[in-house]
Amino acid sequence: MANDEIKAVLFDLGDTILNFGRVETTRAFLQGAKDSHAFLKEHKQPVGNLPWYFLRNLVRLRIKHMVSNITHRDFDSLEVLRKIGTRQGIELSVEQWEQFAWLWYEPLGRRAVIEEDLHKTLAELQRRGLKLGIVSNTFVNRASLERHLRQLDLLDFFAVQLYSYEHRFRKPDTEMFRIAAERIGATPESTVFVGDRIDKDVLPALESGMKAVLKDAYTNAGKATPPGAWRIARLSELPGVIERINAGAAEPAGT
């Protein structure tokens, strides 16, 4: 593989940029149901009682999630929730539907933490002329994810954001990596991909011709770093890793 100078860095989102850790998703979903139910009642919508509302949405989303695991295609949770609500006679504006979807996501979003020096790290990468982007498998609507990133003052760092529900494929399909490199204006060989999953981030990034960096997370605890990949404990290590890659370091750190 040619040791092209690095021009772009692509990141996974969950447990790479936003650290969720192990989350009790049902509890977060229940809070989202309570918040969105109250929102609908406030707007005089025919929402029904909370237990039925919670179960109806939970079952539908879980079915969609099971189907997506079979088809390897993600779905847009906002569109699913909108269809459920519309069948119940709920009528909202575009902005209200986006707020509605945000209320479902927010309890989970509140659990996410970022590294205290993340802004400094991303600013340093940009100072070096690197383009930054996000490539994430997700069914969370873009409006909610961008709102979350904006709240954390992170959105403006990322020139490109690819979310799998907007495509007919998802990671580890190398087409996601190819499109991301194309959109950010770099060759795969001059791109670093950073993620927490060996199977969905590191291995397909290497297969697509990118340099790959595995970020420590509960999803890879106790697992060996794949040959050819670098490993970091914190994103603040990235500038140093990229310096080593550009210098033609013989072996990735941590192998």
C-alpha cells in the first residue's frame, strides 16, 4: 500500500466521538416515550394513553430493527414514527416532527460524553489541513444527530457526514468507505478511519485501502488489534499517530 500523506480523517460516531458505553436502551426509550407523549398532548394530538403509546412504538421499532439486521439496511426512525403517528391521526409540521424525533433521542443523547480535550484535538487536525468527516451506522435521523453535535459545538468540524439509513448499505460494506472518501475529496490511501468496532470499522477500512485506527471502547475490550491497524486509548493521540503514518512508521502503534 502506498504511504500517501494523510489528507482526511473519518470517524465513526457512537463510542468513538460520542461515548455512550453500555446503555440500558429500554429505560432511555421509556423516557423518550414519556417526553414525546407529553409533547403530543401539549399540541392537542390524538395520542392515547401512555402505556399503549409506548408499546406500539417500541414493538414497531424493534421489528424494523430486526428486519434491518436481516437485510443489512438501516431505517429512518423519524419516518417510522411519523407513519405510526399519522395512522393515529397526528398532524405536525416538519419542524414539529423533527422536535418529536429529538424527544425520543434526547434521553439516549444525554448519556453520551466526549473527551474533555476533543475540541482541541479536532482543531489541531484541522490546523494541519486535514478534512474531517463522520461515517456512522444509525437509524437516528440526521436532524437529531446534527442537533446533538451542534449542542456540543462539534458539528462545524465535520465537512462530511454519512449516515447509513440514507443509503442502501451500511458498514462493513466498503461502499460506505469509498463514498465517504470521494465526498471528502481524498483517496482511500490518504484517509484515516477511526472507529471502535473491529468488524464494522477497522477491517473494512483496511480492505478499502484506508489506514485504520481502533479506539479503545467496551466494544473491543480484550480483543487484539488487527494487523496493519493502529490503536489508541483517546482521540487526543490521533495527531501523533498521523505524524507516524506520514513519516512511514514501519509498524502501527500497539501491534
